[in-house]
Amino acid sequence: MDENCDCKKGTCDCGCDCCGGEGGFDRQFLTKAEQIEELESYLAELKLELQAVEEHLADLRK
């Protein structure tokens, strides 16, 4: 067990197997295709947020 492990608290980011984690490492770099996919998803979320704000403003102005 990692000395910084919070397993006893029910949460852990140490990556060890003692907490049911998968072990190994977390990827730090994305491929170009993954970056594009994430940015397109983010853009879609922003567009939905903009639509919601516009609808809310329209309701307030009534």
C-alpha cells in the first residue's frame, strides 16, 4: 500500500491494487483524434449551455 493511500477513507488515487484500483498508470497524453473528439464534445456542451442561458433570459424578459 502506498503511504499516501486513502484506502481507509474509501477513496484512493494511489493506483494500487489494495483499493480495487486497476493499478498501472494514467495516461497523460491524448492522440490528436482524442483531442479533437474531446474538444467537439466540449463545444457541443457549450452550445447547449448557451441555448439554456438564452431561454432563461427570454423567460425573464417576459
